[in-house]
Amino acid sequence: MIQKKFNPALILPLYLVFILFCLLACVKDRPAGQRIYFPSGTWQRYHILKFGIPVGESEKSYDIVFELRCRKSFDYDELPLNMVLDTPSGEERIKEYQMQIRDKNGIPAGTVNGDTCTTRIFLKKNLYCPKKGVLKVEIENLNPRMATEGVFSAGIILVRR
């Protein structure tokens, strides 16, 4: 009977391979998205935000989320928006929203981090995309003022279901 000796030099490579497999098992699908920044802190009334997000898998459903980052002391409790959505298969959907920035008691509707308030709104839940391609989303600021002060950035997040 031949007896094999344990080689301690194999421990480190085996340990690293085990850690790598554990990390890969924990990785979830990260949502796709795109963000537009406002360096001056102002979103002009007729500046329509245009987003193009690749949809890499056909026959899937997605949630489309609009995220606004603004000053905590934003002047408005609500921000009226218009959305035009074009799917890769050629469908067009249009809808107006009232994005709640603060509730009736003045408490921010989103999360606050320092002077920044981040608010999200679902534009479309469970949107079925039968084809691969680019999902196009346009967001129009319907605030009657020519400039909406206190906006840092706006973005679209595409979450695969």
C-alpha cells in the first residue's frame, strides 16, 4: 500500500478557487441604467431627457424606474413628468406622472443622504420585451417654471424580472 503525503502548497490555490466559486455564486443581475447630470443644479423646462438602454435578452420582462436626485430643500412637493417609451419591438407608450418628492407633512418621499434626496417612481412594471435592442425613454419636465432649481441628476434604471 502506497501512502500519499499531504502537500501544504496546495492549500492556498484550493482555498482561492473555493473563494472564487463562492463569490460567483453570490453575484446577482445588476440593473442596467443610465444617468444624466445637471452640473448647474437646474433642469430647464424644455430640456427633454433621452435615455437609450440596451435590452440584451429577448422574451424577458422588466421594471422601468425613474430616479431623481435633488436638494433636500427642493422647492416642490411634486414634479410633473411626461414619459415616452419606445420598446425594441416598436411599441410606443406615453404617460404622465406626478413624482412625489415630499408628502403633505413635508417629509421627503425618498431617501435622504446629507443634502441630497433620492426619489424613485415606477414608470412601467413588468414590461415584456419580445425582442433584443434598445429601449428608448424620454422624460419631459412639465413643471410650469422655465427652470427647476435643485436637481442634481436624473436616471433610468432597468430591472430584469
